[in-house]
Amino acid sequence: MSDTVWSYRDSEWSQDRDLVGYEVEADGGKIGTVDEASNEASAQWLVVDTGFWIFGKKRVIPAGTVVGMDHEARRIVVSMTKDQVKAAPDYDESDWADEDTRSQQRARHGDYYTPYSGR
């Protein structure tokens, strides 16, 4: 088990799964669907397309906030409320384009997400 918000909890992750298209639920209901997923060591996250409820925005949700995963139902549960997801930083593809910018984003936003990872 990793102790970083940017890593999946061992009991909730299988690297051979394609999570794109899974529904994502937070406390308060569905927040969107997985548009992208990263499984790099210590740099794992989901890009969630929030659809209409945040005006078509996408959010990066660190893997450490995932508290449940049902592969048969294609559903992921995160330890955040809908309001916390709404307040999370927007996803901008250029900010996550290469390892240097991804590292900067993880450092910049890690403190926001850490309370939701239980670590």
C-alpha cells in the first residue's frame, strides 16, 4: 500500500483494467465518468468528465481518493462530496502533458486532496 494521495489503495486497484467510461460517485451522487486514467507509479489519477453539473468541466481526481471500485458495474466511488469535487482544480490537458508538468501539478494540488485520501 502506498502512502501518497497519488497512488491507488492496493485493495481497490487492478492495473489490467481500463477504467475509461466507468461512472464515478462521490458522497451525494454521481459526479461523472472517467475520461482518462493514469496508472504510473506514484502518479495515478482519474480525469473525470463532470458533464452538465459543472458546465462540462473535467476534474483530476487522485487515485488515493478512490474508496470503492466495482468492475462488473463499471463504477468507482471516491471519498469526496460533490461540492468538494466542484471546488477541485479544473483539468487542463497542457498541465498534465509531460512528467515535469505532471509533477508540478501533483505538488501544487496534493494538499487539496490529501484529506480525502485517508492517509
